[in-house]
Amino acid sequence: MKVVCFSESDGTLSGVGTKLRSQTAALRELGLDAQLVLCVNRGHIGRVGGDAFITVRPLNDPTGVAAAVRRYFAIARALKDVVSSLDKGDVVYLRFPPPIPLYWWVLRKKRRCTVVSEHQSIEAEQTRRSGDHAYRLLDRIFGPSMRRSVDGIVGMTPDIAEYQVGRSGDPAKPHTAIENGIATESVPLRTPPPFTRENLHLLFVGSVSIWHGLDRLLEGLAHHDGTPPVTLHVAGSGRELLALEALAVDRGIADSVRFHGFLSGAPLDRVFDAAHIAVGSLGIHRIGLRQESTLKACEYCARGIPFVIGYDDPNFPLSFPYLMHVPPDDSRIDLRALIAFAEAMYREPGHHRAMRAYAQANLDWIVKMRKLKAFFEEIT
């Protein structure tokens, strides 16, 4: 069985690109003839470790709409070439593309291979809340047919998988839920700092968006009595960053929020080693989800830092002791509860090693891709 993982991405080192490379490597370890074909922006052309990177024009090119159309033509042509090159029993694992006629046409054509689409969200709700009305209209026109045209569907959670099957109009469509994972050995086990109630350091890592809900945490900081002092560290960029900076100033807590910008490698490791509690997504409900499986939570667990989220994550049972849930709404975060959580965590000196062991046994991409391989074998 040949497997081609196909997607577009903004660069070979992006979150999407890193995830797909890890998935593909795990499929190879499981004995499949697997290759990644990633369509990326200019400057990332060539092959790396057997994976192909196809350079396409970025969407923000000064030539505007014409450049976007050329980009989508290039990606659709690459997808058509991949599908045409494979035979019966082979699989294209496709990160679900935008619902535009070019991709619709490729997926509707007769083929020998099997196509399985991967879905990260309930797209209609996410785009409604983000105001992307063009996507919603296109998804209404082409989305159902595109979903019907694939041979199988993988959702990051059971809710997402069931939604996508419903959108296909085919209740018998083969589908499964496979949560996000991590290449555990790709991140170091952290060295936890002591927690003495003299201060509490919180850490958010990622590209800040509205569904991360960090404004809830800033509102909590604004109402905190200052005992102990609490500092939020934000390591990342993103469209919501300026709004958060302005909110911190408006609430008079600018000294309690430190924006580090994008960090990687040793600087990021140092920030993890200095933090007591990590912050996951606190606003997933804003894009219509009650369940989610995030790469961020997987990394927190693999590094061994207790964390807080505002949704149900199938990767972690309710009995998982190193995770704190907050209500899935827009209420401010109660910092007293976070402080109590930190106190409980740091009464267990080996919590970081226990979290790492859990990640190795349950979150590693080898574990996740074993499920995906079984799904491929079931439907081909």
C-alpha cells in the first residue's frame, strides 16, 4: 500500500507542515510506503527525507485575486497528479481543502486509488464566527459533494467526524475519529521550577486566535487580589495579539502579561522551564465546538507541564490528574482555582515524568497512526 499525505501549508516548518511530516514518518515506521506532498510558499522547494515540497504563490501576493487563483490551480493540479499516479489499494490522505470548484472537480473525477479526508473543525461554524462568508457560501454549494466524493473521513474528535459524515449526506460513509498527537521525542522533558506561592507563572504557546480565549485569563488577572503575584507569558504571534496587548493596558495589568513573540528551540525550552502551569484553548466554544484535540495540549503533556483548557479533549480522560477544566463560556478565569491547581500539582515532584510517560503511551504519532493504518486497511 502506498500512502501520500497531501496538504497545503504556509511553510515547511509551520504547525501543519510539522504535524504532517510527523504523521508520514510514523506511517513509514509502521511499514507503509508513505510520502508527504506539501504545497508551500516560495522558498521551500525540493525534497527532504523523501517528502516533496511544491512551491506555489502565496495568497498574500501583491497581485491579489489573480495570484490566489494561480495558487489554487497549482495545488489542484498537484493533487490531480498525485491521485492519477496511484493505483487500487493506494491511499491519498488529504487535509480537507477549501470547497472551491477546482478541488471539487479533482475529487469528482474517476480514480483508482482511495481518498481519505482529514477534518480539524466544524468549518461552517468556525467561518460563521470569523466572518468568512465567502467560504460559507462555497461550502454550502460544493462542500456536500466534495465530502461524498471521498472514500473515508477522519475527524479530530467524534463530534467533528459525525458532523462531516452528516454534511456528506451519506450516513454509511466510512469514518473514524483520530485525535491529534505528537512526536514525543521531538520535545524535551522540562525541569519544573519550584512553586512556593511567592509567584505563579502561566504560559501560553501558539499563534493567538479568538478561540484561544486569552482575554478570559486577562479579565481574571484584572480581578486578582495579587496574592500571590501571577504573570502570564505569551510565546507566539497571531491576529489577536494586538487586541490582547491593548486589553492588558486597558485593564491595568500590562506588568502582569509578558509578550515574548515567536520562540523556538532553546529560548522556548527556557520559558517552559520557568513556567508552572500552561494555558491551552479557553474559547473553543466560540467556533461551535465542545470537543477538540489540539497539538498544543499534546506538547504540554509531552513536555510535562500541567495545563488548563476550556473544552473536552478525547486525548485525556476526565480522570487525568494533570489537567484543569474551566467552563466553556466567556466568564473570566478564576485565578484562585488556578493557584489551588498549581499547589496540588507541585505537591507531586514527579508530575512531569508521569505526564511524559502518558504522552509516550497514548499521544505519540506511532500510536495515532496505528489507528489510521487500520482504517486505511479497512476501507481499501
